[in-house]
Amino acid sequence: MFIESFKVESPNVKYTETEIQSVYNYETTELVHENKNGTYQWVVKPKTVKYEFKTNTHVPKLGVMLVGWGGNNGSTLTGGVIANRESVSP
């Protein structure tokens, strides 16, 4: 089964003309060594880290670099020749 496109429906995902923006809250715990009333104790505290991701919706041109043609120099040369022949640019 091949899916050509899909859309995520979530309050944490926003679509624009050129990109997809998403927010992810990573929940973990933090171990802190604290001084309370003259004695030290370990305290475990919940911690939330907010990540924001942006992904371009434009699909770039894809190229293939062949590897294994006689070591590093051969594969680099072959990939460069093919990329130049196909007019691939960054």
C-alpha cells in the first residue's frame, strides 16, 4: 500500500503555504541535589522541554551518488561526473 500524501490533524501542527510547523512537549524528570535546612537531599522534579519543528513543503530535486567504485576517490569522481552531467545543483 503506497500513500502519496497525508495530513496531520492536531492542535500542535500548523500548515502554511511553504512549511509545516509543529510543537512537541518532551516530558522527563530531573534529579537535583539540593540543600534544605542544612542537609543535602536528592529531589526528583518533573521537567518539560518544548521543541518547535519546521519542515519545508517543497520537495527538492533528488540525486543519487554511487558508492563503491574503487574507494573514496572513485565514488566521489563518479558521483561528481553524474551530477555534472545531470546539471544537479544544491
